[in-house]
Amino acid sequence: MPLKALHLSNIFRLVVISLILALLSGCAGRLADDEKTEQQLYQEAQTALDKKRFITAIERLQTLESRFPFGEYGEQAQLELIYAYHQNNQHEQARAAASRFIRLNSDHPQIDYVLYLSGLSAWVAGRHSLEGLKLTNISQRDPGATREAYADFNRLITRFPNSDYAPDAQQRLRYLKNLLAAQEVYIGQFYLRRSAPIAAINRGRGVVEGYRDTPAVADALAVMIEGYLHLDDTEQANKLRQLLVELQPNHPQLKGKKGFVQLHPADKPDKTLLQILSFDLF
């Protein structure tokens, strides 16, 4: 064999051997990861959390939880995983992990913390969905995440009124209650625009009865007044108008001593068959 060909053959052989060694080294490294102790995995997760490397932390905590579900760090790893999901903006996963933790550890001393994190995840998820829709009025967004956050914070302050997280939860709860009431008013106004006065009246009544300590009550009364005017029930409309005068005499829809400004006048097209069959819900 020519010297040059022999030299090339040796080089090729060395390259192949190097690749094989690299592959073997990689496999050995992966085996080492699989063989790490519970404490090693937990410490690596803590280090990742401290450095805000949340994806790495989630991977370590998931491995720890799957390999050592009843180990020394089992419950703490579940708590850290909820936090890591939340910090990594994986809010659905955070809420699912929180729900699972509460179901399996109902008497755990940190249930208040779990409820708080679950509420925060719903809170942030709602804000992100709002930003994605480019809505300028926060009351016009889908109330689903708002209701979930409200439920979590309400459970927290009801079950753990002396929790360290209760004061902040109470503040957020007050804001969310106002927001939910405003959302109901917005939906009522939507029904007025759709010529569905009965559905609008029901939304307004829900605010007056269920959110009576919120600023949205005046607008809810206005929705109900307009709904009754659409139905030509002036007697009921006048009774509600008097309540609105007493509650907020400077409301923008009040006009003079007995007048009322309709934002969605009752001169509307005939109802569709769907509206009739659905009792004005569509």
C-alpha cells in the first residue's frame, strides 16, 4: 500500500475511534445522571432556581419526583416545581401541579402558599391573554382566568386568614371582584347591542345582587333600566332609575329630573329565530 494511502487510512481510523469514544463518554454521562441520588438532584434543582435557570430546575425536579415520589425531598420538590412552572410562565402546568399537591397533601402546612401561587399563575395568565388580544379595557377580556384567580385567593383568605399571604391575596381579591363586576356589566351591554334585553337585565341583576359593594353597581342599574325600556316596562325602569339617582346622582346616563340616556336604543330589527328559541341569549 502506498505511504500516502496508509497515512490517510490511519487518520480515518483515528477519527472513527475518537467518535466512538465520544459516544461512549456521552452515554456514560447520561447513565451518571440517571444514577444521581435524591439529594444530588434536589441540590442541582436548587442551584438552577438560584440562577433563574427554570427549565433546568423543572427537569431536575421532574426527575426527582418520578424516581423518588416518596423520598425525603418528595413534597418539597413538588412545591419547588409549582414555583418553577410559575416563574417560567408555564401557568397551566403550575395550576395543575398546585391542584395535584392540594389533592394529595390537604393537611400540608404550606397549602396557603400553594393556593397563593395557583392564584398568581391564574392572575398572570389572564394578564398575558389580555396583552395578546391588545384590549385596552381589562374588563372586556375572557373572565375565565379572572374567576380562577378569584377562587384561589378567596379560598386562601377563607381557610388561612392569618397567613402571611392573606394581606396581598385580599388586595388582589378586591381588585378581581371589581373586575368581575365590570365584566358582567360589559356582557350586559353586549346583550343590549344584540337586542337581548332579558339577558342584559339578568346580567345587571347579577351585579346588583352579587357584587353590591363594587363601583360597577351603578352601571349595572343603567343596563337594567335600558333593558326594561327595551321591553316597554317603564314602571320597572322608573323604579330602578330612582335607585340610580340615590346611588349616583351624577351618573352620565341620567338626564334632568326624569330623563335617561339610552346607549343602545330600543329601535331594533325583528328578533331572529335563534334569539326567540334561546330566550334572548344569542
